[in-house]
Amino acid sequence: MKSTVTRAAPSLFILVFMASLGPFGDTEYTPSLPNIAHSLHVAYGQAQLTMTVYLFGFAVSQLLYGPFSDRFGRRPVILFAISTFFVGSLICALSTDLTMLLLGRFIQSLGACAGAVLSNAAIRDAFPPSMQTKVFLKVNTAFALAPGIGPIAGSLIDHYLGWEANFYLLAALAVLLLLSLFIAFPETNRHQNPSATKPRNILKNYLQLFRHPAYVYYIVLIGLSIGAIYCSLVEAPHLVMVELGYPSKTFVIVAICIVSGFMLGAGSCAWLGRYLHDPQLIVTGLAIMLSGSLAMGYFAYVDWVTLPTMLASIATIYIGLAFVVPVATARALAPFEQNAGSASAMLGCVSMGLASASTYFISILPKNSPEALFITFTLLSGISLILTILANKLWLSEPH
């Protein structure tokens, strides 16, 4: 039987644009980090805090976007959020010191996070279960690719126009998304809950989510995986431009390698999905991630740190990430209908909170980038694999 959309559904273009603008904005400026540190007269580790602050705001504000979209609908909330992102982008572009830049990044994050939350909720609202996994795979592939695509544009803009121009680009994209949403984004929430924004109900809804052990496992797993994405993107500029001595435009090669790795992983996951169950796909992805991490450690140990060896290791990690993130997202949100917005918001809060903590962790490690990346990647992938083994024994064999 042919699957059909049961309610007014946004186009795939709108969903992808919503989900990917925030992650694109996360990392589009990362090739500029060495120049930002130099321009604002701060250490590289302090410049990396612009990512930590962004991810923290991204995580916390999602807890409000979910309930407010359950109460007022997805459309008005996403319009407000992207307007906030636009304001934050302008503040970043005009920054003259680190404090102003951190403030701008925080305001940016308050708007950016809504795209991921509300695109997931809109998919859950508007598409039947038979179509959701496929749509989640496409949208979350874009969500995961956006942090890799961002530096391609950002490295060229930084090289030719300066770091401020990266934030002007984000402001322009925010205007384009606002116009697209205003014209072509239908309201998908047909079960608006008038009491969803009451503080007691917000707390109750979020606490109810934690009664599902499998849901908790999946959101932690996603957070550890996304942490690997952001750690690679904030540390790679230091590796490529400072330690290996390449110009900022070389980061295009890094970004292309990352995107290629993720695309290869996504294609492999889609093909293997015909033969393996979701938990098996996740274990496969985590094993690939761990192998890439260990390869990076080996290259650092034998003092064979070159651009090709580092890129091969990072690309391998991204192949594994393409197995984990889309599959875990679909599994995490599958049990929820009446509170899809809250479930998506908590997923984003926990996952981005863990990613923020991961970027802070790597920022305080000694600035030997191969060793810092090896330590961080190995911890994230190793903990994820151990957690997955325990989850499969304790919870995932039971219906959820």
C-alpha cells in the first residue's frame, strides 16, 4: 500500500533548511577561530569558548521551544526563533571583543536551536509512521552534514573577506529562511495543548520522558555522537592552520573529507538497513567510530601526523556517525505523539548539552591537537559503545 502524508506537511526543503541552519551556523565560522583569537587578542582556547557558549544556549533554550510549540503551534515559534538568530548574527559580525562575541553567539543559539526541535516535531506531526524513518534519515543527514559543509564556505570567506563576513552570511541566510517559512510552512500541530506551557505541566511532561529508559539511552548516545562532531570542528582549525601550517582556505579540503565520510556512511547505513536491525546498525557505527579514533592515536604515537592521515581518521569517524545519529533519533522519538515537541526538545537539550561539555573538555586539553582529538574521540565512542552494550542487555530487547 502506498504511504501518504496524513496532514499538511512542510516540504523536505523547508525541513532541511530549518534543521541545518543552526548546525551550519555552529561551525561555519570555525575556520576563523585562529584569526578571531588573533584579532581579539585572546588565546585559542578562549576563542573555542564561542562554540561552548553556543552549544550551551542551544541546549537549554530547547526546553522552552518544545512546550511552546505544543501550545501555540510550530509556525509562530519557528518564526520568532529565526528572528532571534538574525539578531545574534548581527551582534557577532559587529563584535570588537570576546565578551561581545560570546553574547552574540549565545543569542544566536537561542534562535538556532528551534530549527532542529521543530523540524523533528513537524515530521512526527505530519508524516505517518511508515514514512517517518525515511524523512528523519534525510533531514538528520542534512543536520549532521551541515556542520561539515559550513566550514567549506567559512574557510573561503575567512580567507578572502575576513571573519566578520561569516556572520553576515548567517544573517542573510536567516532572512531567506524567514521568507521561506512565512510563505510555505504550514501549521503541522493539530493537537495544540492549552496547558502545555504551564510550569507544572512542563516539568511533568519532561519528567515523564525519563520513564522511558530506551529514550534516555538514545538521547545520551546522540549527545556523545554530536559531541564528536563539534570537537572535530573546533580542534581541526588549530591542527590544520597552526600545527600543520596550512592557510585557512585549506579547511575546504577538511570539510569535503568530513562530508564525504558522512555521505558514505549514510549510503552504507541505508543499504545495510535492509539486512540489519536498528540496534545492529548503531553498534556497527560505534565500532567504526572507535576504529577511527584508535587510528588517530596510532598516527600520533608513531609521529606520523600529516593532513592525509588525520583526515582519513576523522573521515572514518564520520562514517560511523552517519549510522548512529539518524537511526537513534528516529528510535528516540517513535513512542511519542501527543508530546512530540517536548520529546524532541529534551533530545536536543541533552544531546547539545553533552556536545557543549565535550567542546569545553577538548578546549582545556594541552594544545597538541592529534592527542587531544584522540583522547576525546576515544572517550566519546568508547563510552557510547559500552552504554549500547548495557542498553541492549537491559532495555532494548523489551517493547518501548
